[in-house]
Amino acid sequence: MYFNFTYNHTMDAKNRLFIPAKFREQLGEEFVIFKGPEKCLYVYDKATFEEVSRQFINHPNRKVQRSFFSQVADTSADKQGRVTLSADQVEHAGLTKDAVIIGAGQRIEIWAAEEFNEATIPMSQLDDIDEFIF
């Protein structure tokens, strides 16, 4: 399973953000939101997150374990398809109102619109794009 496409949505005053139906179907009823290493949130279905987290479970450095697992929140969407983001998730991603929700392969990423525009460049401008076959 992989996620693709880009959606633009607005976060409401209660930090609720609509997750597109296509993504919710793939995520399942319960999923994980993780404060990623970039200024965005990573969203994983439970099975994929288990795979990703295996590399941290037995890591010899407890600081790495703490850093990783303290950033994880189990969640689910409400009946309207929204998730409620915590204040620290909102702060981490720099979300104010306009959000971009993208499929990024095995995960979904939630970005503040301004941050996404700064962090992303068109494929035509990528130096290594010739390595791929279309």
C-alpha cells in the first residue's frame, strides 16, 4: 500500500483537520501521527508504523528511543473524517490554518501550506530525476 496525491484543507479553531476519505480508507480506523524530523507530521497506518518502529525498539541508545517514541500519538478520525491535533503537533508543524496533506509513499505528511511550498520543488527541478524511469 502507498499513499499519493496532494490535498489542501483548513484546520479549524479546535485544531481539527479533515483527512481525505481516500487516505482514511487506507489508514484504517486507528492510525499513528508522529512528529517527523522535518517541520511536518507523519501519519502511518498501524502495520506500517510497527515496521518503522522496529528499528527503534531495540536501539542501544535510550535517548534515541525516547526521542522517537515520545513523538508518537495513536489517533482516529471522528465521524466527519477529522483528526484533532495536539497543541505540540500543531506547533511542531507550524500549522495555523491552511494545511497541505500529501501522500508520501508509505506515509501521509501534514504540512503548513507555507512550509510545504518552501520544502518542495517541482520534479523538473530535481537534479537526480534522470535516475528514474517513467
